[in-house]
Amino acid sequence: MKPIRIGNASGFYGDRFSAVEEMLTGGPLDVLTGDYLAELTMLILGRDRLKDPNRGYAKTFLRQLKQNLLLAREKDVKIVANAGGLNPAGLAGALRELAAELGADVRIAHVEGDDLLARAEELGLGKPLTANAYLGAWGIVDCLKAGADVVVTGRVTDASLIVGPAAAHFGWRRDDYDALAGAVAAGHVIECGAQATGGNYAFFTEHELGVPGFPIAEIEADGSSVITKHDGTGGVVNAGTVTAQLLYEITGARYAGPDVTTRFDTVTLAEQGRDRVRISGAKGEPPPPTLKVCLNTVGGFRNETTFVLTGLDIEEKAALVRGQLEAALEPKPPAEVRWTLARTDHEDADTEQRASALLHCAVKDADADVAGRAFSGAAIELALASYPGFHVTAPPSAASPYGVYTASFVDANEVPHVAVRPDGARVDVAAAMETLELSDVEDPELPEPPPAGRTRRVPLGTAFGARSGDKGGSANVGVWARSDPGWRWLAHELTVAEFRRLLPETAGLPVRRYLLPNLRALNFVVDGLLGQGVASQARFDPQAKALGEWLRGRYADLPEELT
């Protein structure tokens, strides 16, 4: 059979609005997908649903289809998106109303069952604001086989949006693990949109990025694929951009999902001409018996302000205002007070901004008044009574609620998975019959150590790329070499101890290192770096998006041949 050509037009809720039209008009496609959900998005949609039970889905998607639904039908492109969020049935209903308004003959289906909120206590999940299990691809498969033109889902794994159309097209069975694993690898690459086509890419200076196009996976019957983009669009697809995305937000060699556990240590890449990278060799294993559940709760209230410290005596100014504010917050200080001093100041600076450092204070408390009025008042009352040159970037305001993300796991047989076909028929999708408990892969043998020779002290990013991201309270940093000599150095020299030395913020936290020789890559997972997840705003760069770039900016003694 011919490969199925699957494009993606969204990597998050808020991605480029015009991408749907760009993908439909830019060249041939069989299926267009869109990923709108993330851990933080589920919290946002949960708060929407509190205000109105009919909400809870990505309204952007509905607006995009208002402009492009007729175009998709004209081009015979099927659409699969997880924009249903917490209310896929509501989005499907809104799409049917839209189709009627447009006079479009469109068959719309949806997948549900992931929302476990009503059963959260029964399943031992507490009393969260949202509780959604990560479903797999087979509900999407059923809807497409039933003739759906548009399928919307709630919380399925991001890669399932790509696996489902491929499995329906080729008629894969549920135990076609290698083919499914190949589609997961392709889906993992394109799910984040332009990150696969040069966006957020470590070596961006080597390419004319412009406005990158969105990615396409040409998936073959055995699950292998070619990652590409429409001709004439911006950005670049090469082995580096694909490697970067394969390393994004993973842990070890086993990448577990509800349909298959993909062995990322078996994946190989090969460039096949301009903007074409082939992914092959993926091996798959049965999925684990449990499904991951995304839980969001409201943790309390937060507030913040940033003091500007200019010129001389920066450390003394910081100590003064810190002591004054903490004293003013007594006898009932916020439950958490976090200070960060960023020494952005320069000696003998030629502008006031370059002469200034930033002292950031963030507070959290269960009481909105403590984090809001009390903190704001105490901070601003110091305006004429503190360090010389006192001012803030913006005054603190009313406290805002913050979320806490946790992951849990439930037996897959406890989670309903329902395909609601275009004719309204409801079909139960069974959990996987064959499962395998997840375990780490034993580290492969290290390559030969690099030969001794002359070195230069340069930034790591001179020779190595990196991509980092968040998984709840943990962060991952994938680091890859662009040559075999680079891989030998990386595998032997960038140990956990060296990683902690280069990134002191990780020194007291659990750090795990995984080797992926086929990609000439290491992946580091740092537990607890992000506190209770992105919504809790536990640190500067709360999603660890730039953690890899910090690492690339650190200096090390590299062999001259790598520099």
C-alpha cells in the first residue's frame, strides 16, 4: 500500500492559528492532526468547565474549522484532533452545528471515556479538579473505519493522533507491535508541530529558519516513515531536528504508551535528500497494564513582584529589602516565600538597564488575602523606606490561583474507552489483552573512549545539541552528538556527576542518565526540579524549555577535533 501522509497543524493550545489552512493548501495530505492538550491546558480547561459545564474544549479548533472545514472536505483530508479536551462530546456537537451552518456533508465522530473525575475517589485519585487517563489509538481507528471525516478526542496520548489513522489505513492488528512502534516514533516527532521543522532547534544559526512550516509523516505499512514538510515552507527537516524531537520529554529507552511500548534505542535515522529524514527499525513491545492519569488540583494562591536594584551594593540592597519585606509580612507570612536574585547588572554600564539586577519575590499561600492584599501592601509600602533607587518592574496585584499537577496510574481495564461513531453508535474499545510491566533497559556498552589529545575550553554547544522539557515535576535534557568522535566523548565524559556540576541547580536532586547509541544521544531526567509542575510556577523557566540551552552554554574541555 502507498504510504499514508499525515500532517500536524498544532503542537499546543495557542499554536499558529493559520497552520490548518497552510497545511491544507500547501500540498497533498491524507490526514491532518492537531495536538491541543498539555498538563497545563487540562488545568485551564478544568477552570473553564467550572464556569460553564458546556465548555472544556479548545475553542480555537472550532474557529479554525469554521474557516477550513469545507476546504478539508474538498481536498478529502480527514481531521483528527484532541481538541475535545474535557468535553469531546460537546465539541463534536458544536462541529455538527458548524457543518450544518456551512452546508458541509461531514461525518463527525468522537472518542470519550478518559475523564475519570466522577470516579476519582473510587479509584484512589483523591478529589482533583481534573482526572484524565491517557487513552490510545483504537477508538480513533474505529471512528475512521466507520467513515468519520473528523474525529475529536479527549486525553489520548499525543502520538495516538498519528497512530490511529495509520493503523486504520493499513489494517494493523493490536499485536503489530513493531509497526505501531514505528508510528509512535513518527507521531512523537510531529506532535509538537514546528519543533520538528527547525523550531527551538539548537543549531538554528546554520539554517534560514524564517517561519517554519509544519511537519508531515509519510508512514509506510511496516511503520517506518519519512519526516518532511510541504515544499516551499520555511524551516528545515534534518537528522538533527528529528533527533531533537525524538529526545523531547522522554525518559529511557522504553517509551510506554497504551497501545505499545516503543524501544527508542532501536530507532535509526537517515537523511534522504533535502527536508526528508527516514525513521526505521523501531521495535515494539506490549504496553504496560496500567494507564497514566493526569491529575490537576488547585494548590492555592500565588503572587509576585520584582525589585530593580541598580548600580553599586547590589547584594546589600537585596539583603535590605528582603529583610524589610519578610519583617513586614509577620506575624502571618505566606506559606512559601521564594527569592531569586538575577545578576543582570554590568560594571560601569552605559545604560541604566545594563546597570541593574533583578530581585524576584514569589509567594504562595492557601489564603488569597495573605498572598494578595497582605503581600502587595507590604511590598509597596517599602517604596520610600528601602534601598536607594527603589522601584519594581510592575506592582504586585491580587493573588491568582495556581495549579498542582500529579501523575497517577490505574488499571487499564478500569478505564472506559468509547468510540462514538458518526451515526451515534457507541462502541466499547477493549483494553490491551497482552501487557508487559515497564522496566528500564540495561545500559548498552559504552563506545571506545576518546583518544587523548589537545583540548580547547569551549561551550558544550559548540559540538552538542540539546532539547529539554517537562514531565510534571521532572525535567528531561536530551543531549546528542553530531559525529562518532563526539559520541565517544559525550558517553564517557558527560556523566551524572558532571551534569550536576555543570547545572548546580540539579546537584541535590535525583538525576538519571540513559544512553541511546543509535541517536548518539544521552537523556537526563531530573526529578523534582519543577516542583509540582508547570502550573505551580516553582522556578524560573517553569517548563525547563531552556534547561538544555543552559547546559550547552556551560564550558568544558573538548577535543580540538570537535571544536
